[in-house]
Amino acid sequence: MRTSSSSSSGNIASLILLLAFVVLQTGASVQAQGVGNILTSSLFTTFFPNANSFYTYDSFIEAANAYPSFGTTGTSDEQLQEVAAFCAHVTQETSGLQYINEIDQSFNYCDSSNTQYPCAPGQSYYGRGPLQISWNYNYGAASGSVGYDILSNPDQVANDPTLSFKTALWFWTTAASATEPSCHDVMVGNWTPSSTDVADGREPGFGETINIINGGIECGQANAAASNRISYYKNFCSQLNVSPGSNLDCQSATPY
């Protein structure tokens, strides 16, 4: 039976509306890929059940897409261990993504001797975001990578969830110096300790990431915060069905 032109037009219009709806629905969330194959939306909620609504899974994935080596480098076990390690430190730093800003903001973390990244007038560089990025030199060094001048406007880290996760992933994947590796390289087997590192008790493993993040306070001694980090790491490894590996603590390691 021949369809009238008016009926055909109506069917075409309906089809266009349906396709538009599908496209909108598909684009409503960021496509999970890379590390999203390990840390799925449901697992993110399981790992961080009390997360502040500021920290969304989509913002995490969008940030992670800008750092594609995270959770995708090395063996399958190393990939799982890296995700577990990152989440463990995030849990310790923010009580499971509950906090955006450092609780005690009385200290401004401005190193006035750093002329490369001088403190902006009236700004404080206390901890913000999943790994609580702090100090003007870190905000300055991260700015180019995260695509925003957070040295001039550090509060933006607490206002933009994707940017916030980017600062954490920048810190995680970036070596502080030629003699201090990134947490990423430690967890995926890309770091070989120098003779100085060996003499100072620094070895590949989760313990070295504690040293990188907060070694001056938590390493070279027994420390409750370091023990918490290790417990979180073991728990996340268990949920990911992967061994945590060796060298989990930094009690015998000299801080950087």
C-alpha cells in the first residue's frame, strides 16, 4: 500500500526525534574507557560509599582520559595494583572522597623561596582535591598539565570536579625530580632504585608511594597514617582480586 506523503513526513520526523533522544542519552555521561575497565561506576561507589557529591564518577573518568597511562600500563596485576594504590591514598587523604578542601586551612603552604612559581597575592595553597595537592610549586607545575592556571586561582580545584581529579592524576603520574619517581612508575614497574635508594631503604612497592606522598611525616618510623594507607590498599587489592605485592610499608625508608 502506498503511504501518503504527509504520513511519510510524520514517520521521518518521529524517527529524527527518536535518534536525537538516543544521541542525547548516550552523550549524557562520559564514555568509560582505559582505567574505567577496572574501576567501573559501581566499583567506584563501592570503594567510596560516602563520597561528596562533588566527586562524580564521570569527572573521574574525564580526568583519567587525560592521563591514559593510569591504570593501563604494565601487566594486568600491575594495572589493578596501581588503581588500588591510588584509591588507598585518596581514601587516606580525603576520608574516602568526603573532603574537598583540607580541614585545617591556617597554613598557606606558600614557599616564598620558589621563584619559578611565586605565590599569587592573597592565595593559599592548602590541600585540595582527591590527593590534596598543596604548596605553590605543585599548583604551578600542575597548571600546564591540567589546562588551568591553578597557581593564580587555586580555589578552582575545589570548584571543578574534573580539574580536581586531574590534579590528583597529575601528581600521581609526574616525577617530582630526577631522583624521585612518580607513584605511577613505582606501581607499574618502571622505576629501578639507584644505589642511593637501596642504601636508604627505598624499594619498589606500595611503601614507596607513601614515601613520595608524605614520607617526611610517615616514613622512617612506625606511623598510624601509613598503616591506614596499607590497610586500605590491601582491602582494595582484595576487592580487585589481586595480590598487593611486597614492600608495603616505608618504616625502614629514608624520606626524600
